[in-house]
Amino acid sequence: MYSKIILLLALVAAVSAQSYYGHQQQYHHEEEHHGPVHYEYHYDVHDDHTGDVHGQKEARKDDSTQGEYYLIDADGHKR
């Protein structure tokens, strides 16, 4: 009786394992298509408590990116 149960469990295990190893997943790679890139942003910091004054602006259109950064030193010089 025990040998029949063990044989049945072994058969179930073999059939179960076969479905995992017998199936190969196919992956489909989709090429990503992005539209033209356009953005524009800026920020400014003016902290009277610390004297920190700086900022940045940047703009991008397609493959061209332009921008600038500024900093005003404690002695008032703009870089």
C-alpha cells in the first residue's frame, strides 16, 4: 500500500516538474519610440538670512540644450 502511494507521489512530482522545464518563455522586445524632447525650467534662491543668492535656467529642444547658472558672492560679485 505504501509503495503505491510513494509511486503515485513520485509520478505526480515528475509530471509537475515536466511542465516547468518543458515550457520556454518567449520575450518580445519592443523598441521604444520617444517623441522630441522639449523642456524649460529655472530656479532662483534669494536667502536674506544666509546671504545665499544663486540660480539656474535651462532649456532643451530636440538635441540642443542651453542654460546658465549664476552665483552672487558675499561681496556682491556675480559669477
